[in-house]
Amino acid sequence: MRKKIAIIGSGFAGLSASCYLARAGYEVTVYEKNEQLGGRASQLIRDGFTFDMGPSWYWMPDIFEKFFNDFGKSSSDYYQLEKLSPAYQIIFEDDVVTIGDSMEQICQEFERIEAGSSKPLKKFIAKAADNYDIAINKMVYKPGKSPLELVSADTIKRVGQFFSTISKDVRKEFKNPKLVSILEFPVLFLGAKPSKTPSFYSFMNYADFGLGTWHPKGGMYEVVKAMTDLAASLGVTFRTNAAVEEILLSGGAATGIQIGGEAITADIVLSGADYHHTESLLPNSDRQYSESYWNTRTFAPSSLLFYVGFDKKIKGVRHHNLFFDTDFDKHARAIYDTPEWPEDPLFYANFPSVTDPGMAPEGKEAGFFLMPLAPGIEDTQALRDSYFEVLLNRLEKRTGQTVRNSIIFKEDFCVNDFVSRYNSFKGNAYGMANTLLQTAFLRPGLESKKVKNLFFTGQLTVPGPGVPPSLISGKLVSELIDQQNKA
């Protein structure tokens, strides 16, 4: 008789795990608390406009391809990928820097900003490419159970890179503040300041400059659809509007879940939901990590998000736009050091309809704005509205046009929504940061040490935050479950 697995949450990690476990012969059901699948990668459709509510950057296409290849498929069987050219632009106070879709173009732009800078850039990216190869092929597909997983001839040679930081490495080679900001930007996806992120994570720079920025036609939600289609073809069952109220226990083992007063039996419970929230579904004595543990971790930022429909095309913008026209370090301090609403925020603006016209009605523009915030910070409608004005003013100033009169609608999403919609700890947007003391075996484990048959996957466990790591996390936990149940 096939063992039943109940998966809590349908984010990328939960979907990934569901596919691997169904293929391995388990009876898998995914329970999603919200009305649509995808977890934090939800989709908003309004008045002919389509928005990705969460992840909007498609980096590391090789990881997505590996996932689909594991099932004899390719991403192209499900969605159409386009390499963005240019990849994105960075708007400074006195300049606009365009990141092209090739190293040659990027080197030319670096030379424009600072003569001679392409030489150290090529050296830096070559080292980042080497790190990427080791990280992806020899490190991230490890379950985080032992420090010995990190020990190899390759990692021993690079041990110093775990004790230096991205910020030190970049600033040693580059003095121009614009170039420093450009090279420190990719590690923000790992959830910590560049000054707290180990040098080894420069592989994110290779993911950026070496592998490029891609866009699935129709948006990132097309990846969610692809994974749910694959899962369904493997026999996975889905239930939406199914918030789990309790993890059922017997004799120190998980025996199922409770939803709406209904007891659902399962041989194994796997949670892709927020790790802290999942443990709150257990009695105190069965939780691995205390409140003080969670409160002393470094979490990725939360975000203030706006989804805006414009009744005209916006000038001077690309698909991805980073507004770095204020002090990067000052905003970072407001997130990590003295949590407060930033005085002069950096922000990101995504206009997917620039390259994908189907994401907005003809002649109109879909705009998605993101401003990083400290998790757990006060969140009121008045604050949201005041910062929307700040972002609009900056967009108008830097692009030399008026856009506020062209707004058809705007919807916002912030700390309180991350908590209520995703049960996110302190409203963090994408998990626990990858700092030195929160890497690999030092992250919360894939398997409960206290409750038998209870497992975890996603951005708070290994390998870390981001969409590609979430796909990997689902594979790692499915292998761990299968090893234990077929031993």
C-alpha cells in the first residue's frame, strides 16, 4: 500500500517536492491555505493587467532546466523563455547604467563608467563562475545534515572565501561607487547585506552577468502552472482554501493534519510553509526552535509592494529597473541595523509589459514596485500611501514625465499581508538570509529532530532563499524522505 504524504503549502519548494515524491510512488496531496496555488509566487489579474505578486526575476535557468529534465521534460514543454536584452537598468542620481545581455556589453558599460574597470571585472566574474560551478554541482544539492558536506578539495581551497565578504572583495577591486553598487546588488537576493555575505556567494554575480536575466512569457506564474501541471500528471492532488490548523501526533510521530476541524491522516507530513509557523502547529514541547532562536536570526527583508495599472506606456523604463539614486548603505542600515522606515529608499520597478505586451491591455503598462523594508516593522495604510507618493515622485523625476494622472488602479501589499497571506515570520518576504552562521548545516533542518515523519522544505531551510534554491530544497527533502522510507 502506498504511503500517504500531506504537503503543507504550494510554493516552489512544496511543488518541487510533490513531483519528486509522486514519481517515487507516494500518494501525495498538497494543501494550500490560499485560493490559488503558488505560495508567495501568487498572481494578480485585474482589468486585463497581469502581475506576479512575488518573484519576478528568472535567474539560473540551468536550475529550472535540471528540475524539468529530472522528469524527462524541458521548460520549453511548458512555457516560452526570452532572454532580456538589456537584462535591466540601474538608475543613479546622475546616470543610467544599462546591464546588457553579454559580458562584452557589460564590459563596455563598465569602461564607460571607469576606464580600465573591465579588466578586474573579467577576473572577478571568472572567479564567480568557478564558485558557481562548485556551488551548484558540489554543494547546494546536499541536505545540510553535517558540516562534512562542505568539505572537499574544492571547498578547502576556498575556505577563506567563507570568512571574507562580498563587500570586501568588491571594494578591493573597484573604487567607483556605481560599480560597487552594481556588483553588490545580486547578493541582495540572498537576504543579507553584502558586508555580511560570504565571498563565496559571488556565484550570484555569475548568475547575473554570466547566465543572464530571463522572462517566461506570461510571467513567473507560468512556472507555477508548469509545475502544477507536471505534478498533476504524476498523480498529485491539490486542495486550495485549506489552511492547516494543527499537525496531528501520536507516539511522538506526525500522523496527519487538521483542516477546518477535519482530521486528515498521513504517514508523512512535509511543510513547505513558513518554518516558524509550521512549528506553531505543534505543542511547545515538540518544537525544535524557541522564539528567541527565531528572533535572533537574520531574516531577508520584508517589502512594500504596489501593483499599478497605467493607461499609457511609460517612457524611459525597461522590464527591470533598479532605482539606486539614493544612499544604498543608509537604506541597508534601516533594514538590518536600526529597523525603521527608510528616509530615502532604494526601490525596484518592474514593467513586464515592456517586453511582454500580453501582460497589459494594448497601449497600457503594468507596473510592479518593490521597496525593501525591515521585517516586523509597523505597517499602516497611511505609511503605504505616503511611500507610494515617494516612489512615484522619484519615477517621474528620473524619467522626466508625469505618470500619476495615468493610474487606473493600484493595489498594495506589505508586512501585515505577508503575515496574513503567507504566515510569514515578521512578514519577511523571502526567508532567512544566507550569512556565514546561517549557511548549509547551520540553517533549520529538513527533518524534525523531535517529531518523527515530520519534514520541512523551502526558504528557511537548506539551501536558502530564492526560487532556484526552493526547487532544490524540494528535491533534497524528497530524497531524504525516500531514503528513510525505502531503507
